[in-house]
Amino acid sequence: MSEHATPSHAAPYQAMIEQMTDSVIYADAEGIIRVWNHASELMFGFSTAEAVGQSLDIIVPERLREPHWRGYHAAIAAGATKHGGKAMRTKAINKAGEAIFAEVSFCVVEDPATGARGSVAVARPAAPVTPPAPKPAA
């Protein structure tokens, strides 16, 4: 929220996040999901009630968890991501346990009143990588 957003003005910002067509996920410094919008429900299959309060592990494939958490904790400690908010293609998992691909941008958010840090991710589905077609024989 901008510096003009106060608790009495939070409703329009909450509505914007909820109505965005991209997934918006906010997790606290420990990686616990605190915000999960409608597009996140559609993309990952978990309702808001199922996701909020859970670890980000519900959408991070098991084999990617160790590097995910190493990067997550480094970004929280530094107050910034190493990619500078640039969207990256990554693999996630949905509620059914199926791999999905997403274009995701991340940033660290710091509460100006408390100094508490968390991370916000904005994601949209991405097509799976397909290998190049074989070249015809000459």
C-alpha cells in the first residue's frame, strides 16, 4: 500500500488484490501464507481458507524446497531479492500434486511501522517448456 493507505483506506486495496487476475500471495518472514487471492485459488486449487496459515511448501515442489528456502531466507535477511523483482519462470505444484509452470515476480515487503518483513509473489500460469522440434534430415 502507498504511504496514503491507512487502515481506514485499506478496503480498496484489499479489493484490488482480490480482484486481480494474477495470483497474489503474501507470506510472512517465516514463509507462512497470510494473503491468498481468488486468482491463487484458481491457479493452485487451494481455497483461501485452506492456504492462509500454511507454509509456502503447499505450492513448492519437494525437490525445490531446500533451494527455495535458502533464497527466501536470504531475501528476507537482505530486504531484497537477488533478481530485483524480475519475473522468473518456475515450477510449482497444485492441490492435486500436479506440477504447474508459472511466471512469478517476487519482492520483499517491509512494514514501515514495525519493520517486519515478508514476501509478496505475483504469478500467472506459464506454458510448460517444450523441447525444440527435431530438424528435418538434409
